[in-house]
Amino acid sequence: MSEQICSLVVNAAPDARPGVEANIEALAGASVALSDPSGKMVVLLEHPNQKTQVDCIDHIKGLPGVSATSLIYHQQLS
């Protein structure tokens, strides 16, 4: 069995950041490690497989107020 871990930088509108952060924290396997009032966040993801992780990233990209996401790190653990 493998586990997928990754980190993302998520950019949101500053006024939307609290809501975006709450929505990310509500997702299984997702947590906001750092958050800045300017709307920048570092998000950590841990999922059992790649499909679940990609679905989570796509969900974050579609959240209202999110302007961009950038994958910073990815590793598959065995």
C-alpha cells in the first residue's frame, strides 16, 4: 500500500482567505500549515492514493476565492 503526500501554495483573495482556509481544513487529508493575511497559504495533503489526492487538489482549485494553486512537493511513500 502506498501513501501520497504533497504540499501546495494556494493563493486566495485576502477577503476570501478565512473561508477558503475553513473549506480546506474541512477536507479529509488536508490541512493549512501556514496562512498569510495577503491570501497565501501552504497546504499539506495526505491521501492513500493518487486519484484521491488529485481530486482534492481539483476541489481546492475550484473553491470560491481561490485564484491559483501551485504544487510544491509530492512524494509517494510505500
